[in-house]
Amino acid sequence: MVTRAIVRPPGLNFTDALTTVKLGAPNFARALEQHAAYCEALEHCGLTLTCLEADERYPDSTFVEDTAVLTKQGAMLTRPGAASRIGEVESTAEALSQFYSKLNSIHEPGTLDGGDICEAELEGRNHFFIGISERTNQNGAQQLAEWLATYSCSASLVDIRGVNNILHLKSGLTYLGDKRLAVIDALADCNEHS
């Protein structure tokens, strides 16, 4: 059961964050309100929050999930696929060092964003769907799959590079529990590799 979460509010330069759609500039005041409501909801669910300060060096840094993959057994620091985000991993590593005695890392030429990782249950054990995307490459996905295997976790690689309108695998797939997934129609024909 999840009992902790690491969060970071948007910085003043949040409107400079990377985007793949043309919806106009984000409303910063609204983003702060939404982030506060998100934190309140997590606390209402009983989670203890580690709140990092906004980091204006990295406009996307509010999306802390992209910087690490966490399991009960260990933590894997990612290597974000957007060069402008690589520096975000350092502060996540500092925060995670409070909870994990050892931090592992994805190494070059691998790239991996946490938004491409969906943990589920398959045949009584933890299973991870790993998206191959514009941000996560085959090498990074394979590094993560091999690391997970050391903890008896299985993994499937899912190539989403040809799927329109999603940046990360979890933009179109989520685990609901009880061996059920919610998947958008566009992912129905994606190639999966065990």
C-alpha cells in the first residue's frame, strides 16, 4: 500500500514547460490551485507528503513522477528523454535517499520517463508495462526491465510511438486493481514485447 508521495509545486516559469499540444499557455494561478487540491487529496487518502520547493531551473519539474520509478524493493532514478529535464533527477535523488539505502540509475544511451511506466499485477506478481515513446527509448526500457527482473518483477515493453495524442504510456493506460486495466482505444493495436 502506498503511504508516501513526493510533490513539487509549479514554479513561476511553469508556462515555459514542454508541451506537445497547442492549447495556449497554462494559467499559473490555476495550476497552483490544482496542485494544492492534488496535495490535499493525497493527504485525505492518508499519504504523508514530502514537499519539494518549486525549482525554476526546470519548468517541468512539478512532474516529479518522471524522475524515478519506485518499488518496495528499490528505486530507479530515470534519465529523462527531454534534455532540459535531466537536471531534475538530482533533487529527487536527495529526497529519495531518506527512504532508500541504494538508488539505481538509468545510464546513457538509455532514456526513461516515469510517465511511461505502469505497475500492475499479473499472475500473482508485480508486472510493469514500460512504454517506448518519444521520451523513453528501447535501451532505457530494457535497463529498467532487467533491474525489475532482479526483484522477480516481470515487464512488457509497449511501443506507443505511433499513437496519436499521448506523450506517455500512462496517458492512455492505467491499472485499476483486481487485474483490470483501463486502456484508450488508440492503444489497442500497440506492439507488446515481454
